[in-house]
Amino acid sequence: MKKTIESEATDINSIARQNKVSSQKLRRAYKEYLSGYNEYYRLNEESFLNKSFVFPQNISENMAIDETALFSGEFYTILYNKDRKGKKGSLAAIIKGTKASFITEAIRRKTSITKRMSIKEITLDLSNSMDWISREIAPNALKTFDRFHVEKLLTEAVQQVRIKYRWEAIDRENKLRENKDLYRLPRYSNGDSEKQLLARSRGLLFKQRSQWNAQQKERAKILFEAFPMLRKAYEYYMEFKSIYKMNKLQAKHHLLSWIKRVKKSGIDTLTIAAKTIENHFGGILNYLDNKATNASIENFNRKLKSLLERVRGVNDKNLFLFRLINLYA
């Protein structure tokens, strides 16, 4: 049965109890004599000192890059082989930090230009540092911005419009309370106050109209009549989502028109989002070539965090990294 870090930790505790041995001593014995850690450290001391590990043999045609927080908020950049599907060989690099120049140099120093040129597609989020790194380490690859991150940017822009109105509603209600004029607090036909209407509308703004239940349809009708700017923001978001159902040429013309109209909409948060999309225009449209996303590396990052939770924290970072390398590199 394949060992994982959490099962390994459980085994050590179990063996310690059965043999009435201190689990601390047993862990030390595992590290010093059983795991092969000392020999690996001796051969890769510089990598451990810099917290920079690169495995060129694990680079394939389909890669992903992302950052993840390990060890109490320390960020690591991960280069991931999507073809290995989370199994051994998935980890092509794990490097402490997100500074583009450092990450790029670490990967280029350990991999040949031929290997890097063999990457056909690399997926990433909208981070400028990840964009820069991917351009440097995969010069021949299609750079594809993850659909989830693009849509998340727009949902946050729409929700910020709702939140702005909600704070204004809270302020108005507070003033009525101060003046003991709560009898003047307006109620809509569904029984919601202005504050409640805006709070309870959060979920429906993530969904297509066809997915609304009867209560959400009623609330949306009231919401959009009371706050037409919010209706406009929602419609722009849904219009953007439709590009993912088009071919690349149609999507290009549609997206250019959408950006132009949103910039003139007067909705500040959406205008900022539209400018971001304009700056990442080509990489967003590249999704339509292969429908590639960053889902696999996001799942891998969650798996790493789950391992950290199951072993209840890490005192020896180097040993934990060694065990990750054994499992996934």
C-alpha cells in the first residue's frame, strides 16, 4: 500500500505506542537512519538552504504554475506536471518565494533550453509574477489564464457594487435608529428591508437567471428595480461568461466590444476588471484552444495543505519538503 505523509505519521505514533518508545525518539530515528533524508540532504544541501528544488525530468508538454502558502504563510511557487495527474512525477519544481527573477533563474539554471522549449501549454492565474515566470521558462508555450480566476475577478467586481449599496443602506438604517424613526424603514413587497435585500441577494448574483429559484426570481426583480446599476453590472458579468461558449474568432470580437462598453459603463470596479482583462486578452482567449485550466494544480495545493493539517504542523521544514519530494517528484 502506497505510503503518504499522514499515514506515515500515524504509523510512527502507532509503533511508538506498541513498543512503548517515545514517538519523538522514533521520529528522530526515522529521520536519521530509515528515511534516507541525511544522504539526500548531503547531495542537495544548496537546494535545502535556498528552499529551491527543480526536477527537469518531470517537465512535460502540459504544465501549470501557481503559488501556495506553506509553513505559517510562507509562499512557495510550484511548477506542476499536469500529465502525471497528482502522482509521482507531478512536482517539477517547488521554490520558496514568488519573486519572478529568483524563480526564473532557479528553473533556468537546472533545465536545458530544449526541455523548456518542449512545453506546449502552461496554465496560470492572473498574477503578474506568474505571467513573467511562465514567459521566461516556457518561451514556446501557449500561456493560458485560468478561467476560474478570470470569472472570480468579475464576480468580485459585481459583489463590490452590491456591498457598496449595502453599507449605504446600513448607514441609513443606523441614522433612523439614532433618531428613533425606524417606522420609516422601507420594506419591499417580499418583506425585506433595504439592508436585508442586499445581503440576501449575494448568492443569486453568482448564478444564471435560469438557475434562480422562485424566491430568488422575486428578490432579483425587486433588487434590479431598486438598484439599476447592480442589474447592469450583473448583465455585463453574464455577457462575459458567454464568450466561453464561442469559437476563438467570435470570442475575440465579442470581448473587444465588451471591454469598450464596460469602460464607458461608469461602474468603477467593473471598469478596473475590464482593464485587467484587456491586459491579459490573449491568454484569456487561449482557453478556447484546449479548455485548459489550473484546476489540477489548485487540487494539488489543497492536498499539500491537507497534509500539513493532518500532521498538525511542521517543526522540520526540510524533512517535510524531503517527504513531499519522495511522494511527488
